[in-house]
Amino acid sequence: MTLRTMALESADLAKWLKRQEQGQQTFLSPEIQRQMQRQLAHAVLREVCAEVAESGVYAIIVDETTDITQQEQMSICLRYVTEVFEVKEVFVGLYQTDVTTGERLAHLILDALQRLQLKATALRGQCYDGASNMAGEFRGVQARVKAVEPRAVYIHCTAHRLNLVVKGCLDGIDELRDAIHEAGQLITFIRDSPKRLSHMVSMGSQSSLRPLCPTRWTCSESSITSIMKNYHPLRETLRSVAADKTVKPDVRSKANGFARLMENFSFYYGLRLSLHILHMTTPVMRAVQGKSNSIAKNMALIERLSEAVAEQRDRHAVFWSETVDLAAGLDIDEPKLKRQARPPRRLDDGAEPAHPTSPEERYRRVFLEAIDQLDRALHCRYSDNVRSDELVLATGERALITGDADAIDQTAGFYQMNADRLRLQVQMLHDICKSHGTSIPLKNLQDVVKQLTSGEGELRALLDEVATLTRLLLTAPATSCTAERSFSLLRRLKSWLRSTLSQERLNHSAVLATYPERVMSLDRTKLIREFIQQCPSRRHVFGHC
């Protein structure tokens, strides 16, 4: 809405705009608007950073992406815990960088913290992806930040790791990889034409096709589900397009190829098995993205997922029976054995190669390979590759829950706490739980938080060391999803229509768009006075106030 439009409902604004017709200053130039925006953004950031500093300790969450002009943008977010153990993650800015080395990015992060007047020595956590420039043990960002503050534990985003696990599984099996790739091409082919979409609706489609995102596997489940629900209308649409003489030959050829593909049992089986894997993993992928999640809670979710995946090895008979019945109902070709190629004579040692004797045995091998690869990837990414920082957090949580003396000593030594005082207060916490009649006093960190937040806060004052350790463990971020969510804001702000937006204005716009409630609650009178006092010409027009 322009100022001219707003002036139709505001007599004061209309009167002010008439100054422009009289050749007088209206302070509406682009430069003045940038100054106003800068002043508002800085006021909001001061409020946010004051709350972070008040919490005592905080963690950083960083992720990178490219904008519409292919410039590298780094999103920085902060995580802190309030006095009542409420976890908050706040966005503080986008920073452009031309160099993505660990040295450059670490310098940029530390410089941003200094500009925000946040002490680097108060850092107690850092969460990035697993790229070598971020996670490198010697020259990565996490190592350079630890050189400044050794207690800033590094966590490889658990959601990103699970995303890599699922992507590696679906890309590592030929039947699944080919089915998903072809499904993506099929969806694009239909969605690119309104005529084909309307034709699919006329064929009885009950839902629209969802696009297949190549990187976000939480979207893949709904995408493949949309194909399975519309399998018959989709195939009839393709047949109709292929038979339409008025359609271009290349389009008819593609439609015919996709129609034949949908009649192939191997394609249908690949889609169903991919969907079966996504049904298991997608709920966990969504669950681990919660900003209040601790690393221990996410690791427990992964452990349960690993147990559920291992149990799937004996479920192929049921899966096969359901798939064959559904395929027969959709008039899909019957499953067949592949034609086996004979090995070259120079490589043939005389032993008969092992070949499946039935279609069920052939697809059973695919099923087991997919399950085993998923299970192996989960163990590789989580259980077999546990970082020392994750062990620090796990040890700290074990110290609170079990009162283990060695865990208390290790945790107190790492965080530079009073070990004797912490040991005594942990024992007091357990005694208090037992006095309340709890048979199993504490199971996880959330149980500790419930005990400390019960009543009027007297327990937090009594067990101050326990409260401090609990806040430290909650401060360590488990995922970098908050930084990734800011990329959606970046896409809206710096679009192809505003591709020349300067970095300063982009950053200020992002801050104001992230915190509309804070902007509306600012002391406007104070900001106006500051704005007037910045320039003699403004003081001349508005006077000293």
C-alpha cells in the first residue's frame, strides 16, 4: 500500500504529503527510508540480544545457502534458555560471504557476535551441518570457535544426519533410485500443463500431485503418496495424452513412455518400497526438528527408529502379498524374473552363479538390501560415529539422572563447576523425588526440568548448581532447522524482482519481518526523537524534542 493510498484515510498524512508539492522536505527519499529501517532493525536486535545476554550462556546455529543472485548467504541464529527453562531460538541476521573456508566463516561468526555485543566466552554450543569447512576437526569452524571457547560443544545437526541417511538409502538401491527419479519426472510432466491436470481430475483424481523435492525428504512421502492415490487416473491421463493426435509428437512420446512405465511392476514395487521406508523415517525426521529438543531426546528417537527398522527384515512376505494384490487390482504387469547375463568365459571360474528362482525371491533381495542399508546407515551416522562433544552432553545428562560420581566429576571438570557442590545437590534432587513417592525418580532431562519448575521456583534456588547444569545441557542445540527456516524468508525478500537489494537492507528487512510483534511494541516516541536528533535539517524542521 502506497502513502498516497494511506493518505485517503489520514488527513494528517495527506497534509504532510502536500509539502512535496510545495517544494518542502518530506523525508521520504530512499536513503531516509533505509535509515528508518536501520533504526528499527537495530532497536529490535538490541532487545533480542539483551535477552540472550541476560540468560548468561547461549549457543549459535549457522547454515548457508545461495540467494537468487547466487551469492552465499550465512544465516546466524542464537539459542538460549530462560530462567524457567524455556528454550528459545532467535534469528539475528544474514551475512554475505564470498569465501566459505573455515577460517573465513569462523571470523565472520565471531565478528557478528562482537557486533551484537555478545561475549564469545559465553558460548556453550554450536550446531552446523557436517561439511568439512564447518565440522573439520582442525581447521573447521567448530575447531576455530573452540579455540576461543573450549566449552562450546559442537553438534552435527541430527535432522540433517537423518536426512543424509534416508537419501543415501533411497539413492543406493537401483530399483528405488530409478523409481523415485522417474516419479519426479512424471509429476513435473503432469504439473507443467493445466490441461493435463484438469484431465486427471476428470478421470477421477481425488487429490493433486505434490512436487518431489530432491533435498527435503520429508516432502517425498506426500509426493509419492499423491502418485499412489492417483495411480489409475494418472495412467488414464497419460494414455489419453498419448492417443491425442492434436498434441505435439514429443509430448505424446513422453506420455506413452510414462504410461508404459506405470504398467511395469518393478516401478510400482520401487514406489511402494520407497514409501514404506519413508513411512518409518518421515515422522522421526519431523520430530527431531523441534527447537526445544535436546540431543539426548533426538538420539533416543533415532535409537527407537533403528530398532523398528531391524524388525522389518521378517516382514517381506506380508509386504509382497499386499503389493502383488494391489498391482493386480491396478492392472499392472505381473512380476517377472530378470534375464540373467552369463559372465565372460575369462571370468567364469566354473561355479554356477546364484540367481533368484522366483520373482518373490528377486524382490525379497531388494527389500532386504534396502532395510539393511538403512539400518547400517543409522548406526554409521549415529552409533558408530559419536563425537566427543555428544558424549559430554550424554555424560552430563547421566550425571543428573543417575547421580553417577564419575559422570558428575567429568561434567563438573568440563564446565568448570564445583564438583562437590554439584554431587551434593544431585543427591538432594534424588532425595526430594523419592520423598514425593516417585518409584523411578528421573528418566530423562525433561523430568529434571519438571522437578525444577514445580512450585514457585524454590527448588531452583535451593539446587542452583543442578539448575545451572540443566540450563547448560538445554542450551546445546540438537538441530540447525531454525537457520534453515530463515531461508524461506530470504527467498521471499530477495526475489528476482528485487535481485539488486543491498545486503544491509536485506538484513534489516529480514530482522523486521521475523519479529513483527517486537516492531509494533517499540517505543516509537523515543525512536522518533533519536531520528530527529541525527541531522541538523531535521532538528530545524521538527525542533528539539
